[in-house]
Amino acid sequence: MDAEVTLPGSKSLTNRWLVLAALADGPSRISRPLRARDTDLMADALRALGVGIDTDGADWLVQPSALHGATVDTGLAGTVMRFLPPVAALADGPVHFDGDERARERPMLTLLSGLRQAGAEIEDGGRGALPFTVRGRGSVPGGRVTVDASSSSQFVSGLLIAAARFERGIDLIHDGPRGVPSLPHIDMTLDVLRQAGVQVSQPGPAQWHVAAGTIKAQDVDIEPDLSNAAPFLAAALVTGGRVQVPGWPSSTSQAGDQLRDLLVRMGADVTLGPDGLTVRGGEPIAAIEADLRDVTELATVIAVLAALADGPSTLTGLAHTRGHETDRLAALAAELRGAGAEVTETEDGLRIVPGPLRAVIWRSYADHRMATAGALLGLAVAGIEIDDIAATTKTLPDFPGMWARMLAD
């Protein structure tokens, strides 16, 4: 295989810039955004709240407007269910949130507690989960907020991203038994806030301050989604081939950039140049011991590579992924065991011992990253079938077509 794979825009950056553009002091253009289920849900939710979002070719034109009551469908998108309630608190009227069946199981109590401390009124029947209603009053007092965000960095990003519109901004403190996972995603939030002219600081390792003020309208170009590159670049290791992703940034706030180091550790030759990122595979795939706490979105692909490696691997830092689209640790353990690997679940990760692998029906659990991981395993094991490849539309609207084109090369 010798292929070039062009990736759509970053989901994380697209949804952050959509929220900031909706709260900005004028119109913005978002160029080359990701158009997939998660980002379409975000755009539709903002439209329901009163924001003008029009399509201009491949771009979105965002026109802020007065926010009003609405009903928001979060789907299974963590960024929608955790970034928009603070925006809804700024609306004039009630905003009702609900989503997919699995979304009702995802933790939300930390965010709702933080919003209540900031002065928002929320009705959730004591569940701390979807469905709930934010009683928007047009403003949020803000101020000091203390939460336990050890289960998701999205709670921190969600409370920070709209806080410049709070009357006193926000002084946010994490106080929990563990640190906040996926810290690069919080760094990304701070970076886009600064680009939008918001005054942000980090007084301590678990403290963040956003000053009240104006969010400046921006015209932004969205980078390729580096996390979505994982199954394509890993395919070079599985096949011993070469895969290139054009447009890979030389400097980025995306956590997916750490994929470069992880693939090198597993035996790949990785080169970043003017033409993009190029990965060449060789044999064998090297076993790895890796703490993936900051890059949990890469865990499904790394786990599949570990099942094909030359020895046992240990992946740690993944306890909080039990609250993602599915319990990813349990899902990976079940599917890899079914395919013939020896997998042990630990409190915060997996120990994977390769074994003779066999064809199975790989279950996706409605999780896009489980589905793409199954496709990767199928390069090494003939006869692998994925039960729900449509789950990939959450972040990659044409994953089957992209995969087929890569293999055709």
C-alpha cells in the first residue's frame, strides 16, 4: 500500500470555533470545518438558540444574535452536551437538552454543578445527566467555581469557553482525587480563547481564569483532524506500506499530534515535511507501554496495534474512557478477546498479549473509534466484519469511502 489520505477538519476545533463565533462581537467565517454528525449537531443547536449559521461553499458564516429558548438535540456528542449548557444560560428563556440513549448515561453532574455555582438555574430532577433544562435568564453572574473534573476535560473546557460573557468571568478550580485527563484539549480551549481576544490565565496546575470581556469575531481556517488520522496512519504499520497525510501542521494544539511519537515507538518510520506527515511501516510491530491519559482518543487504534505486536503491551491512563461513547475499556477487551488476543482490564487500562487472531463480527457499540479500530484489525485478519460502520459518521462522514480509496492505492 502506498496511499495519500486527505482528512477533513478537526472536530474539536470546529466545535470550539462555532461556540466562540456564536458569542462574538460580529460575524465570523469558519473555513474548511468538519461536516459530520457531531459538528452538524452543534451548528443546528446554535441555530435553534437564534444564531445565524449559513453555508458558503465549504465554509460556515456565523452571525451572532440574541439567544432565546430552544430544544437542543445533543446526539452522542460530548462537546454539544458539555459546551452548550453554559451558552444556554446566557439565553432568554428555557433551553431543554436531550440526546441519544447512550448520551443519557454519560456523566454531566460536574458541569451542572459548576454552572449552578456560577449562578445558572438548571432543572435535572437530581439525576446529574440528560435530559435537563437550563433556565436561561440572559446573563450569568460567574465568579469562583470548584468542581471535580477528573472524569473529563470537557467539563473544564465547557465552563471556560463561554465564561468571557459571564458578568464576572470565571475562576475555575479542579478539586478531585485525580488530575484532569486529556489536558491538551484544555490547552486547545485556552489557545482559541486567546486567539479570540479573551484574557485567560492559569494561576495553578488545576486552576483557570477567564476575564469578563468581548469575544472578537474571527475568520479561521480549521486544521485537519489529527486524531482521525490514527487508523489511516496505523494502516502503514499493519500492511508494511506507506501512508501520507497532507496538511499536517508543524505546530498545533491538537492532542492527536502525539500519534507521531506513539507510532515511532511501535516501529514506524515517521517523517514530517512540506508534503505532510508520512508513515512507513515495517516488521514487526513493537509492543509498547504507554500512558495515554492525554491522548485517550488514540487508545482504540493503539490497542489494535498492540494485539498485532511482537509481545505484551500495557496501556494506562484510560479509566475515564469508561464514560465515553461506550465503556471503551470493556468494549476493547471484549472485542480483542473475541478475535483471539489475551486482554486483561486493569483499573485504568489494558494489558494486551497477542495471540492467533481469527475473524469475528466486530461490535462498534455505536462508537466511531471502535468502528475504525475494527477496520484496522481487518487489514491483518481476513473476514473481520464491523456490525455498524455507520457509527463513523459521528466524526468522519465518508470513512468507508476514504478507507476503500486508501486500500485501492
